[in-house]
Amino acid sequence: MSMRDPRYDILFEPVQIGPVTTKNRFYVVPHATAMGMTALEEMIAFRKARAEGGWGVVCLEETMIHETSDHAPLPDPRMYSDKYIEPLARVVAAVKEHGALAGVELAHAGASGPAIYHREHPLSPTTKYPHYFINPIAARTIDRQDIADFRRWYRDAALRAKRAGFDIVYVYCAHNLSLLQDFLDTRVNKRTDDYGGIFENRVRLLRETLSDVKDAVGDTCAVAVRFAVEDRRRQTNLTALEDGRRVVEALADVPDLWDVNVSDWAWDSGSSRFFEEGQQEPFIDFVKKVTSKPVVGVGRFTSPDAMVSQIRRGVLDLIGAARPSIADPFLPNKIDAGLQDDIRECIGCNACTAEVMTSSRIRCTQNPSAGEEHVSGWHPEKVPPAHNSDASILVIGGGPAGLEAAHTLAKRGYQVSIADAGSEWGGRLVRERRLPRLSAWGRVVDYRVGQLQTMPNVSMYLDSPLGADDVAGFEADHVIVATGAKWRGEGVGRNHDEPIPGCDLPHVLTPEDILDGRLPEGGSVIVYDEDYYYMAAVVADRLARAGCKVTYVTTASDPSPWTHNTLEMVHVVNSMNEAGIEIVVGTAIASIGPSSVKVSRLLDGRENEMAADAVVLVTGQLSEDELYHQLIAKRDGGLLRSVERIGDCLGAGQIAQATYDGRKAGMRYGTSVE
């Protein structure tokens, strides 16, 4: 029986936070889920899974204190009416069922909350346009009565949170999404009264709000402040060396807990393409030197050794997590049981933030059960037993979808064989993980292969290309085809219904060529993006590193527009600029010649020529489904029992979709909905 490594005992020590005590140092910080009040059962099941997995504290995300602070269309919980007490009390009860403390992040979004659901006017220390949503409405300057109202809203919401049973009540001042942070920021706060100007005035409302909340609920609830010590997006007075530090010094022992980070969300939850584990430490490591109260922070921590290091070096008291807790809700329990090798480590792809930004239910590439706990009834660790443990299943394709399907089916108890034509497991990730900035994505493969290799009911075969006759001869009870997809070479995509003239010229390449190590011979390269996610930017980066003069051309109005949702666009643009990559947006390739391309601006049709020694077309993928259709014919001819296709073989998409497809295939086999 596995036992906890004594090196990690410190992670399981209790921590006192004001009037409450955690059972350990694992802390799920407030983070968005895009569930909100209309998806209460989903919210309950999601938060409950983290408590069940051993986290000592589980917090709800931004929970709005007033109608002027609504984030619609993004769904957030609410606490600005008594009618929300009972629903959120159910969330609290689910969290406490497993011995965790329940926290709630009470918030007012200030100018970044468009307040469109209630048709209110956004609020700001001084008039400005909302800076988070593109809304044609100015935030109004709040007056003295508004300030008094704001303080009352916070106090009332805190009292409701107490009645709902929350153990930790937050005052929110972070992510450029808070009216309180706006008061601290001299770019936004231009007031000339005693809430503006000098530092003592700008910090006044935060001090008053914390005192109000402590007076209201501090007898039984811990009062936390979530504070961004530095705004990394732009030049501001809020830095760890200036007012960010001064705030902590001025209010050092006022709250019961400091939850510290950096702004805005694109830096706080920076993706693994641009940020390493623990990247916030240089900005927040001063906090524990200033306050006697416990400190929690984040850093996409997945390694227990890194967690222990944070505590022993006096950086943090509590290990905060958003994305790692999404990727593996049972991370604490696994460390406690000596099973740290079984942790599903977050890959930092930010598929979770993308679903939140699009107002969809949260999802995770590593953990397909995230967001499906209630909707699909999927548990992060438990699976239903096989309906027939003698049934044999053949999975063809060892990429993310195939590996996830094989793992789920093997956990259920089926006899599973998985075969891949290549010499390495991983499918698309065999090569993609070797591209610039994508190495962490390889954890998708490493986790699943590591699990499968320890399972006695699994047989794994590399270098095993299978034809339809081979599969039929295998006589499996069920065949899952996960043979992936290939990048298109003719340029058909969002803007092109027919092949681009000149696409067959020898200097026209696809991502497959770059992935295979075939780099352009000439020095001037156009990378054409109609995929709109990461591949074109990564290819451009790879070519720039190889010494090519790269021009990135896209039909979109922004480069890599889907990365707005993964919080990466600003970093993508910055990295392109640093690499000397020219960016051309809103432009389509009309035709390709031997040494140039003809392009057309989408807005006005104006045409131009651009020199190019080579062109890389990143316009879309086609499923590799020929084997599947051959097997369907075998099945219809009575030579095969059952077959299905999943992942990119079914339809090319994100890796998160592939792992979801794999889990779905593994869970439904042998059921009535198969």
C-alpha cells in the first residue's frame, strides 16, 4: 500500500485563517467556470469534486455584489439579493461534505463590468469607457452617495455569504476587474476628493471595505483580500516596487488572508507557451515579509517538490491553484497516498479559459471530466465497471483521443489493445511538442502512456500499421479508430472554397512539412493563417528561429484570434514583434507565384504583391478516415462487430476535444446509449 512521502508532510499541516482552520495547505483559489446561477447543479458538482479530491479550501469565483457589477454575457454567481443565499448554500454544503472550507470572492467589477443584464451604468472612480468589454457606454463617476452605497452592498453581500455558510469571504481587488483596484490606479482614479490623489486617499476605500466586511462577518468568517501587487500589461503605479507593495504594507494585518497575484488575467493565468511554473514568485515574494497573516498565491504548481519549496522558503503559506485543480481535482489525495506519479499535470494550454471567455462550460485538455461532473455524470477518477470484462477492444491510433479511450476502457476493466503506425506514442503531439513553446503539451501523452503501461489488461503496439483486413482478423468486440488528421495542402479554408492558384508549386508547404523538419530553402517566407489558433504563430516562430524573414498573413482582423480566449494573444503579438515577424491582418492570398504572392485586402478588395521564396499554408485539416470507412464496409458485410471513430479522425479540432471524445467513447461502450 502506497504511503505519503514524508518530504510532503508539510503540505498537510493545518493553517489558521482568522477564526477558521484549513485541514491542509491545498487551496483552490477563486476561478471562473462559466456556470453561474443558471447552472447551479453543474457548479455544485464541479466544486464538490475538488473538495472530494482533498483540497483544504475550495472557493467560488467572482460573485457579484450588485446589479451594476454584472459581467453578462459571462455568467457569474451573484450575492446581491437574499434569493441567492439558498442556492449558494447548496454549493457550500457540497464542499463541506468532504471537510473543505468554502470561500466566496465577493466582487464589484467597476468599469470592466458592462452591467448590461440589468441595463445599469458601469461605475468608475472617474468617467471612462469599460476596458474589458467593447461596449459603447461610458462608466459614470461615482459620487459620495455611491461610495456609501458601495460599502453597504459589500457589507450586505458578506452577511448573505455568512448566512449561506461560507467560511472565507473575499474582498476583491485584482485582475483589472475590480472597482477597488480602479481606485488604486492613478490612470483611472483622477479624483480630487479624499478618495483620489495621494496614496492614502486612493487606498481609503479598500481599507474601509475590508473593515466593513470584518465588522460584519469577521467573528465566524475569515476575511480575505485578493490583491494584484503588479499590473504587468501596462505602465502603472501598481507594481511590486511601488504602490502594489505600499498597499500590502499599509493594510498588512487588516485581512485574515492575503491572496496575491499579478494583473491582468493574461499574466496571472499565463499559458505554458509563455510562462514557466511559479512565474509569479518574483512579484509576490515580498508579501510574507510584510504581513503576519497567511499568504496564498498561484503558479500553475503541479510538482509537490515545488510546492514544498514555496512554503519552506517563506514565499507562501498555502498553495493556491486554479488550473492544476481543474486538471486534477484529486491532486492532494494523490500526494497524500504517495501516488504523485498519477497526477494529471496541467499543461497550461488554457483550454479552460477559452470556454469561460466564450461563456461555455469550463473544460480541460488533461481532464475531460471537468465541467461534465453533472452534465455527463463523469467522475475525475471513478469509472463504471465493464459490462463484460472478457470483451476485447482494439484502439487504432495512439494520439490524445486513442490514448484517452484506451485508458478509460482499461480502467473499466476491458481487455484493451492499442496500436499505432508510428514509432512513438502521441499522434499529433509526437511532433507538435517539439515545436517552440509547446513542450508542456506533451504531458497529455506522458500521463496516459504512463498509466497504460502499468495496466495488466492493456497491450500496446508501436510500429503497427493496420489495414482493414488486419483489423477484421483481430476479431475484437469493438474497434475505435483514432487515426487523426492531416493539414491541408491546397489552401481551402475559411476564405477559400477552392484551391488557391499556385498551391501546387514546390515552394508551397504545409505545417506537416515544418513538423517533419523540412524548412524553406529561401529566406523570405509567408505563413498564411486561416486556422486562427496556435499553429501558424508557432510555425512562424520556428521559421524565424531558423533565420527566415517571416511575414505572417491572416484573413482575421487579429493574429491568432482564438488565442484571445486562451489569454495568449498579447503574448503571441509580443513574441512575433520580438522575433521580427511582420504581421499583416485582414488579408487573403489570391494566388501564389514562383517568387511572390498576390494578396487581397478583405475590407476593400485592394490587391498587392508580396515577395516570397516560400509559402506555408495553415488553413485547416482533413480527417484521416479512410480506414474507418473501410471498416464500416467490413462491419456491414458481417466481418466486423462494432466500430466507431473519435478525435481528429471524426473532426479535426482542439486537443481538448480529442481527449473528450476519447473519454466519451470509453464511458459509453457497453451502455444503452452506445
